[in-house]
Amino acid sequence: MSVTAVDGVRVGHWTDDVARTGCTVVLFPEGTVASGEVRGGAPAAREMALLDPSRTVTRLDAVVLTGGSAFGLASADGVMRFCEERGIGFPTAGGPVPIVVTLGLYDLAEGDGSVRPGPDEGYAACEAASAEDVLLGRVGAGTGATIAKWQGRELARPGGLGGAVLRHGDLVVAALIALNAYGDILEPGDDTPRVPAPPIETAEAAFANTTIGVIVTNATLTKAECLLVAQSGHDGMSRALSPTHSTADGDALIAVATGVVLAEVEPVRSLAAVAVERAIRAAPVP
């Protein structure tokens, strides 16, 4: 189980096993608050600026994790359509505007790079969404994911979609991570430096990466507190991967609070770091 351990959260995938790409949609209940942070040098994202605590809108309706690099960001259009049809979104004079934040990873070199998640695929993932246990591994946004490319793509191994859930009394913190890292998994206690041999010779080698994900809690948090949780999630990323947050990655995390349980932000931050670390370690496919 992953983020669906938080009541009201639903997850759906669209997967193309032949083209080796896909997208994953996380749908949230009314009243959800979120913020996020990008730490990698090559992000592909949509609506991340809206999550800044200084911005007006506090709600979040959906997060999309997608393959297809920047092309895959178009999958959000289908998620917007799905939400609009159901009257979900920020209320305006012209009708509700769904707030859909999207993060993309590069998988174009794994299968058929001409196939990318688009609006219909994003809509299909919404239709498949449920509150049941999340299918993990080589599915959705993790379908074409790979890791350990810091030594060269020929030494890459399969990545995937990983999840983890932690509980502390009534407090739940869960993470869903699409692992497509330039770096490799750090075993506990392993502090051996991973030093890439320069130069990175091509644009594909440089930017064919990115670890993206969402942290979800049932705590009642502000946008500013959600930003702190996202930052702690990046600490968990650094515990699990090396190198991480490189110029070759677009690493980004979104922290989401559904506002059910009263909790201080510090316990949420501590659990978030561990949840992200565990989700990353669970993501690679043997």
C-alpha cells in the first residue's frame, strides 16, 4: 500500500508495456493543501509555481507523475477534463478550474520514444483510479524508469514506482515515488562516493533521468508547512540515492495534506524523510 493509505486518496495508472512508458494520477479529496520543491537541475513540471506558499490558491485536486519527458506533461489536460466534468476545481466566475500539478521523467530512450502519455492517457488513468492498494513496480510513471546511469547508460538497471507508508498513532504519512535516477541506490551504511567521470557527452546522457514523487499525509498543514515536508522528503532521497539532485536530474517532490488529523509539522517531516527513502528502495525491479 502507498498513498491510498490516506483516506480519500485514489491512484490510477495508464501503462504501455511495449513503448515502455506510462503515467500515474493521484486524486485528492476536497480541502487538500500542498506545496513542493524541485532540487534537480533538469525538471519537467507543470503548475509547480502555484504551490509556492506565497501564491493565492491553496487547494490541490490531482498530481500527475508521467513518463514522456516534457511531452508527457500533456497528460494533465486529460486529468483537467476528468475533474472539470465532475465539477472539481478552484471556483471561478467561469466555472471550476481543476488544480493539477504534473511532474515528468525522461523515458524516451527505453522503448518507443514516439509514444508519450497525452490527454487521453491521463483521462484513462483517472478512470482507473481507486482507493485500493497501489500497483507498484514497472507500471504507470515507472514503466520505463531506469537507475544507475551515472556510470553510463549501458550499466543502467530497471527503476520503477515505489511506495511506503508510516503511521504514528492516527497520523499517516505515505510516499509514492517514480524512480528514474541518474544515481544508484545506497545500501544502508554505504558511504562510498559515486563520482561521475566527466564529461557527460550528450544531452540525452545528461538529462535522461529524474526522480519524482508525492508525499501524502492526513495531517492538517498549511502550504508553508507542506513545503517543509517536501524539503524533508528530499532528505530521504539523499539517504537512498547517490548521486542525487544532480544537473542531470529533475528531482521534485510534492507534499500533500488532506487535513483530517491535528498534528505538528515536525513529526510529519520526520516520517516523510523515511517514507521517501523506503519508497525509493522499494522501487527498483529485480
